[in-house]
Amino acid sequence: MGQPSTETVLSALRCGDFKKSYLTQALLFGGRAQVGLFALARQRRDVFFPERKVEARSVIEISNICRQKCHFCNMHVSAKLFRYGIDPEACAKTLSFLYSKKGRRVFLLQSGESPSPSYMESVSQCIRRFKKEANDAVIILCLGNLPDEHYRQLREAGADRYLLKFETSAPALYKRIKPGDSLSERIDRIHSLHALGFEVGSGNMTGLPGQSFRSMVEDLMFLGKLPLTMMSTSVFIPGEKSRYCRKPVGNVDVSLNFMALMRLMYPRVLIPSTSSMEKARKGTQYLGLLAGANSVTIHDGNPVKFKKNFPIYSTHRITPGEEYIKKIVKKAGLFFCCRPLAPAGTGTAPSGTGSPS
């Protein structure tokens, strides 16, 4: 018996039938089939986010110090980098400038993974200082896998959301790409963050060395088992100074299809179209918006002198500014929004058929 037709798969997805065989086939869509998948994703997004706004986040990469040994990342613990950390006062001043002069209300503070108590206090000081003058701002943190007491400290300082990607839900693959780390521990941290009152985001990478389509489908299903209000996927890009430097870049179309399927399966969540997609193939960040994404990151908070020292996925990253982001948002028929979007709810686990919404 052959594979079902494209029309059969799209019809099933439209009706909330998320059988693994349909998801696998949809991940491989190209051409007209992909256009149809993206259209379904946009329709689904517009039902749950009818104002068609895109949440714009200003990012500040506050430190490149990291204890992890990820095989795909240029910032691994052994990398020969100039290591830096932005002091609390400078960080707070940057946030204040973006808040008052640019009108931003959503901020992403990102760094390598460093559980140093002094570093946690530094980040907490920055958040506390800023929140005193900007209590309507939303602070998103992406600082890695930390002890619960550090998460509690950051939450009490005023942080609102936390991003902690699981990268892959396959334990053996996770162990290969992130030696010394544990998938089960990372998942525990996601639940801890939720219990502490954070809005939590997580997601995977597509195109990892050794990753199968079956594994990607399992990632899609696994997302629904986590208490998330934000979900993301990114295409694998081997860091030039990482152990995986000779591995091929992941398939961008598969990553876009994964994004569209996330929107169909979990329509209430915020989904970003990231700048890393643009690095993998020009024009792809715009296509992410067509595939159902509704948030973007603007790289306008980093001190110029530190930009080259945060080569997380590439030593030659794409860091789009406000003008470019506004252009692609408008082109996608959406509206640029500096204020936080409220997630329409939390994703729930699909049973294989029926909508998980």
C-alpha cells in the first residue's frame, strides 16, 4: 500500500488527525504541498491570534561564558574565545534605552550556561534595577540548565519567561551531541521553571547528525507533554569551531515544515522565526512567518564590541535589525508589535488523532 496523497495528508492535518505517518510525510513536503501546509498553519494561527501581531523581542547577549560541551556550538567550554560578561549597571542602562527610546517591552537576555552564584546575582541585579522603572516590561531569560535556587532567585528578581530547549527528545542522540549533560535533567528543569511561575519555552533542532525523521516526529509529540507557552525549532548549523564543523547544515524546508506542524498541533503558543534560519538560507526568516510563526528577535541590544564574541551557531551570524524585521513582518501581512503577546493557552499532548488544542 502506497503513501497517502498530499491532499489526504493536508485534509487529515486540517481536521486534527496527527498520525505519525502523516507527520512524517508532511515533514518532507516541498513545492505546492509545502505551500498548502503553510497556508493551514497561517489559518490556524489567525484563529488563535486574530490580531495578527508579531511579538518583537530585543536581545542582549549578556555573557558567552559556558560550561557545556555541545558538539555543535562555537561557545563550548573548551573554545578559545575572549570570555565576557556585561555588568548589571550597563545591562540595565541598555534595557532602559531600548524601553524609552525604541518603545520595546519584551527583552531577551541570553548567555552561555554558567551557574556561578556571582553571575546569578549580577543578572538578578540587572533585572531588579530595570523592573523598578519598567514594571510593564517582560524579561525572557535563556541562560541554560541551572539549579532550582538560581531559577527562584531570577524569578523573584522579576524575570517573566524562560527558554530552555531540549534540542532532541531522543536520549541517545542527546547524549551524543551534548556530552556530560542529561536530557532527563533538562526536562526536570523545564517542569521546575513552570512550577516557579515562569512562562516556559522549549523546542528542538532539526537536521542534527544522526537524527531520523522518526525522531523529529517524536519531538513534535513530546512538545505536547511539556508545560509550554512558547515552542521553537531551529535548523542545525554546525559551528565553524565546534566538533561538528564538517557536518552538513540541516534541511531548511524540513525545519519550516516542523514549524508549521507545531502551529497546527499547538495553536495557542508563541513560535519564533529565528535569525539562524536566515543564516541557513537567505529569506527563510520571512518564510518562518508564512509557516505560522508569530515572534521575532531584533539584535539591537548588544554592545558592538561583544557581538563577534557570541558566535553561538556561527562566527558569521546574521543579526537582523529593526528595519529588516519590520519589512518581512509587513511582507507576511502581519503587524510588528513591541508589546508582549499573551499566549492563547498551554499546549497539550496529542493522542495521535484529534486536535491537541
